[in-house]
Amino acid sequence: MTKPREKTREELQAEIEDGKKKIRQFENREKMLCQKLSREERRPAAPPLPSARAGAGAARKRAL
């Protein structure tokens, strides 16, 4: 069996840079998700939608 060859300094630095890039991407994604969650928490809850039957009855009452 042969020994795997040692990586050059440039190859190792490229791997480190790739790792740093992935970390930045995950941090940015986390930041975006936190901002989205914060917006959702600040937004007031929408009132429940009326059911189809209740909506039709209310429309008939208004027409009269």
C-alpha cells in the first residue's frame, strides 16, 4: 500500500478558505432566519377567516 501524498501549502490554504466560506454562508443564513423570525413575531396575528357557510349567510343578510 502506498502512502497518500502530502498536500501542498496552497492546497491546504484553499481548503481553509473553502471552510471559512462555508462558515460565512451558514452564519448569513442563520442571520436571515433570525430576521425572518423576528419579523413574524412582531407581525400581528391575522383574524381567523370566516367559514364558507358563514360568509354566504352574512352576504345574504347584507343583500336584504
